[in-house]
Amino acid sequence: MPNATPTLAELATIAHTHRCSVVATHHRRVLLDDTTSPLPFLGVRFGPAVKAVAARIGPADHRAIVVAVNRSGEAIAYDPTTDRIDSDVHRLTALDPARRTLGLATRPCRRPVWALANLVWLDRVLAAALDAPLGEPPHWLELRRLHPLAEAGPPSSPEVLAHHTRHQPTTWAVLRTGSIEGTITWTPIRPALASWFDEGSFARHCFASLPDLDIVVADLHELLGASGWRRVLSGLARP
């Protein structure tokens, strides 16, 4: 093995060829066997001897996109299906874990906290609807209590719940800190991983950890019936 640190393109090629993640130091290339990991490098932090990392993201076959990042923040994505290397990848969410392994910051999340609260609530509502007897969907009072930001006290209307959620002052920084300290328990990220992420990557991984919104909405429309779904829809915060 040559002593020179391999380029990002070389690392991406190695990761693709060997179907595993790659760590580059100034002495050698180290192949990591992470074939069982759905998201390579998650929760890992490398010391300064590691100069760059590359990881396969996507299906566990030859079609997986490979991302590579070095300590200077340079990054590429390699698409083996087209043999194309793209360097304009700063908005690629798949870069988040690779950047965090090197202690690099990730881009801020532009989605609001209330959008996550909406999705967490819909996921809980879906679980409750699936658990309910067939043809007997949960009533509004039960569904309202499932909302992560529901206030204690008399039941509120869907519109009041939506207004309350929309105007929560919580930021991603506050939400992440609360997740780390255990004072906020409704996020889908465990404390140790919340600490490993920074604000932007934490927010994006929260969204990625929940079901796709379109799928949840389609299922709830069928399970709750027209009246129940209208109430839930009215309880969602909006811009």
C-alpha cells in the first residue's frame, strides 16, 4: 500500500469495489466491515490520524451511492451506475454521518421544529388507529393526547392545538439539548446519538427516522374515516 493519503475519488472507488466503508490515514487504507450497518459510521468519531472517510449509502448491492469526505470539508458522491463523480454535494443528507465522524459541522436544517412535531403525532395516531378495533377508530380526545406538544388541561379543539404547535418557541438547538439531557423525550433519537449529531444532522435524522408523510396520511385517511381525518388534519401546524 502506498503511504500517500488516497484521494476522495480513490476512496470512493475502494468503498464501491469492496462494498464496505473506507477510512484513510496518512499511512494506509483501512477497510471496515460494516455490511450489517444500515447507515455507515453512525455514532462513530475518528481521531486526527484519520484524514478522510468514504461510505456506501443505499441498496446493499453495486448500485449504492458512495460519499467521501476529508477533514478539510471537501466531499464527493460517486454514482457507480453512471461512473460519475459529483463534487457539488454539500446539500446531500447522506454526507451527515461521514462529516460527523470527522467532527465537522453539517448544514442547518431549514424545516421547522413544529414540522417534526406534526410527523411524530401522525405516527402515534397511526399506531393508535392500527391498534383500535376494526371500524372503531380512536376518538379525538385520545388522539389529541398523543400529540407531543399537547398541553395539559381541558381538551382543545384541533385548531387550538395547531396554533399552539405552530407558535412553540422551541429551536433545534433546544430540542437537541433536551434530547441529550432527557428532558425532552418525544424525539426519535436516543440521547447518545443526539449528542453525536450537531443541530442540522440531528434534525434531519429525526425526520428520516419516521415514516414517510405521504404514506402515513394515506393510511390515516382510510383508518380514521372522513370525519376523524378532518379533525386530525385541522390539528396539524402549518406555515
